[in-house]
Amino acid sequence: MKKNIRIVLINTSHPGNIGSAARAMKTMALDNLYLVSPQKFPDDQAVAMASGAGDILDNAVVVDTVEEAIADCALVMGTSARMRRVRWPQLEPREAVEQIMEESVSHPVAILFGTERIGLTNEELDCCHTLINVPTNPEYGSLNVASAVQIMSYELRLAELSEDEGARKALLSSAAPNEKEDSDFATSDEFEGMIAHAEKMMVDVDFIDPNHPEKLLRQIRSMFNRIRLTKREINILRGIYAAAQKKAK
Amino acid sequence: MKKNIRIVLINTSHPGNIGSAARAMKTMALDNLYLVSPQKFPDDQAVAMASGAGDILDNAVVVDTVEEAIADCALVMGTSARMRRVRWPQLEPREAVEQIMEESVSHPVAILFGTERIGLTNEELDCCHTLINVPTNPEYGSLNVASAVQIMSYELRLAELSEDEGARKALLSSAAPNEKEDSDFATSDEFEGMIAHAEKMMVDVDFIDPNHPEKLLRQIRSMFNRIRLTKREINILRGIYAAAQKKAK
């Protein structure tokens, strides 16, 4: 239930990041954004960075406290750098998303993102049932807040696609008008005609010994067989062969 | 081999996006950035958005053309929206990353990111062996370029971590006899040499008009790029071209 998955940005300093986060969400088909005391919102910079995702900003719910943002949620996860000795379970995005997908079927789930400078405070962490750690570079883990939203939204999108196998098939089949092109693939006969023509041409230009063409022909066949040539490509190749033969005579 | 994984940003309009991309890379422990004709670089906005990842910007390689950026790469992948009726294999990030991790053991691999407004041009797509599609919202697929870098870098980081765990090492060692063969793939330079030779040969045998070779060359390039030619195959093809040219004279 996408409607039950809520992205919560807390005290975000730069409105541009709110806009970027909205865009990140929309590219992954999420639209439920909560803003807890944003420092500047609404703001032109947010709109600019949202690009075509202005509707996510328009529909964003602005509240004063984290408690309000998560009041009706039965699962709250917080994104943070990996911490030692904490009480919360710490999951990677992919593991977290599994649980989010399961639970969001029955109730709202919130994913919290802290400020640019310090992330989630201890009080905010206390609201979380589970922490999500993006496995960043140990020497530089400074993920931009909108980038963190992008990664989580991307994982949610992958989970949604793989869960809804039906939707996925539909997506694939909507991209399937490859069929048209498929039907343009050369047949086996046409392929063999091209290989035979290549052999004659190579004899005509003295590239192969007509008595022992096998080895080279096998290599040429194996090369072209690795792709599925279209009818058009076969025609181009045979056109080149014919031109070379004509010149050779 | 992280050093062999190259992020290539092409004609990026906003320096802030270059900075954000650098930060995205560094959070995931990548550091090999190429910039093809960036519109403004170096730039304060890039430095500001890079936050603590200024070293990635300082070490970025700035070049004029995509060809320079990929000259020594034997595998080139381009990020794009999902397209209908194209001849390239189109992979999701996770699938693409599997191949990138395998191949970067033996040679440089490039991942291309196009401009903010239009993505990769047809000419740039022609340089690619494979396309990567992030599975975005069908109704709003407008992923910011730095966000796309973030997602790819994140997937590369996950792959690296799971490789470190050894599971992947075992997989690689069982598939290791491919290593020799992989290292035989032609580089981009060798490929371009073959295409230039094909062009000369086709002119010599009167197959193409030397003033308007573009359309046909694009088709030939796209055909051979799907094959991923080995060094040996490039030599065979160039041998055939040379024989045809000799006969034509």
C-alpha cells in the first residue's frame, strides 16, 4: 500500500533538499510526504528542485512535531549512520523495505530522515522501532538527505515491482513492442545466405583459400551469431559484399 | 576493481549536479569521475554541493568528447529511460552492476550519464554496449542526474560489499576461465579503428558516398557494438577490408 508509506523529513534546513526529496519520491511512485518544522517552507528553491514533482510539495503535510507526523503509524523506521551499541535493530535498506512492504498492507509506516547536519536526534531515535543504515563508505558516509530518500524510494520501488508481479509483467509487456522489431530479425535461411555470400566475397578478394575456408568461416559465423541480425542488417552486409565483388572483377 | 569503474557525466548543465554526483560517488566509495565538456567547471556551486567530496572534483578528468572518455574502456554502459524498439540490451541497475563488477576486474568500464534535459543523444547511445534503465514511475521518470549516479553507486557499493563477503569470490573463481577471454575484448580505440577502416573500405569499393557516410556508418557501428568484438575478430575484419581494398585498386 503506497499510501501507507510515509516519508518524514525533520527540521530540514535547505528547502532545495525538500524539493529534491519530493522529486526522488515521485520518480519512484511515492507521494506521501510529511515535513516536521521545515526551516523554510513553502519556498521557491523547493519548487525549483522538485522539477515536475510540485504536486508532492503541494500535498505535503506540515506539522510541528515528530509525534504528530507518526501518530497513526504502527511502524516507525529511522535512517541513520551505523551506530555501535544501540538498542534498535539496524537493517540495510533492502531488509528494511521487506518489512515496510509487509506492514504497510495493514497500517501506516513512517520513515524518518533527520537534519542535514546531525541526522536524527536522540529524542527522534527514541520514536523509532528500527534503524535503517545505508551501507556507505566508512571513510565518508555523508549522504545528502535527498539522496537517502532516493535510495529508500528506489528500494521501495524495486520491492513493489517484484511484489506485484502482475504489474511488472504489464510494465514489461508495455515495453514489449519490441515484437515489431523481433519480427524483423533475419531468419536462419537469410543468415546462411549472408554467410555463403561472405565466403564468395572473401574468395573473390583473395582473403581466403577457397579450398580451406572452414576455420575463418566458423569465426565469422560465431561472431555474427552472437547478435541477432535484423533483415536490414543482412541487406547492408550483402550490399557491401556485392560492392567488394564488383570492384574485384 | 573500483579504479576501473568510471562515472562519465556528459555536457552537464548545472555545476551543482556535478558536485552532487561527486558526493554521491564518494559516499559509495567510488572516485573515478570523467566530465565531458561540462558547461561550467570548475565552479563554486559544484564545490558547495560536493560537500566533503571536493577531492573527487579535483581529480576529475575533463575531456572534450565522449570518445576520449571511453577510449580505453572495453565495456560502455549508458543510463537511459526505458526505450521501445532499440537493439541494445536493457538492464536494471542490479543486473548491470553484476556485469560491471565482473568485467572491471580485467579492464576499465564506463557508465555514461547524459544531460539533465535530454539524457544521452543518439550518437552517445551508439557508443554503448548496453543500456541501464532505472525502473522509475511510468508517469514520472525524471530522475535527476546526480540521483541516477547515486543509485548506480549504491548498487555498486552493495555488490562490492557482497563480494567482500566472499560469496561472490567463489562465484567468480568458478567462472574464472572467462577472465582470459574477457580480457580479449577490443577496447573502444580498437573498435573505432575498425569502424574508420570499414568506412575507407566502403568508399574504395564504391559502396558509400564519401560525403554522406553517416547513416550507414551508424547502422554498422550499432550492429558491431552489440557483438562486443574481440581483438582477434577486429583483426579478421580489418584483414577482410584490406583485401577488398587491395583488389579494388
